[in-house]
Amino acid sequence: MISYRRAVASDVALIHAMLSEMAEAEDGVIGGGTDGLLQHGFGPEPKFRVVLAEEHGVALGFCLFLPEYSSWRGAMGLFVQDIYLRHAARGKGMGRGLLAAALTESQDWQPSFLALMVKRSNVMAVGFYETLGFVLRDASDPFILEGAGFSALMQP
């Protein structure tokens, strides 16, 4: 039986392990450890939430999400930072289930839309999201500033 539940602090090592699996599948490495997850997601003022998908008590996936405000829409939304399913969980409807569980767990934020990013090269994921009704947000591409550029911007 598949179930979904909101993660708690004792799940941090499990979440980190699945993040590492996800990064490895993308030929990447997770930069942070469990301390950051614990502090930012399960501390006194959590900045994100996580739901876990389980089958017979075994965690098979997760969705890490946070509130997003759209000034253009004038509304709150939900941004999915990470969603991951272990191979044994794929094709069982757990991806849709995780997104629905994230919406349920974020009702206090009053979201009216759900946003996420997906690599264009991940045609399976693009197809999955399109079957749910996701559309390309706009013609913009995401940018990131970190490292030396970020530090330089922080200087007066």
C-alpha cells in the first residue's frame, strides 16, 4: 500500500540519501549535508517542507517544496525544488501522488498554482508533467548567482 506523509527531523538522513541518489543519477554531487537540511527544513522557522512516499513502510520517494509568490498572478503558489522516485517506485502513480501530497501539506500557504523546473533533456519527466497539465512557464531561462559573484554582490 502506498502512503504519503510529511517528513520529520528524524527523516533527514533518508532525505539526504535520496538527494544523493538523485544527484548521482544526474552525474552531480550534493553540496550540502544533513545539517543544512535539518536547520532549514526542520528548525524553528522551516523554509521548506518535504513529503515522503512509502510502500509498506519503505520510503521510495520524496518531494521538497516551498512557498512562492507570483507578483504577476497576485497569488501564492508552491515551488517544487526537488522530486525524486527510486526506480522501484516509478510507474506506480507516486509522482502524481507526491505532488498532490505537497499541495495538501501546503494549504496554509493558500497556493493557487504549482511550479517546478525540469531539464529539457529529460523527455520522460517532461512528458509526465505535460500529462498532468503543466505548461512551459514562459520563455525565460533560470539564472543563478553563487560563489565569487554572489560574494561580490554582497559587498557594499
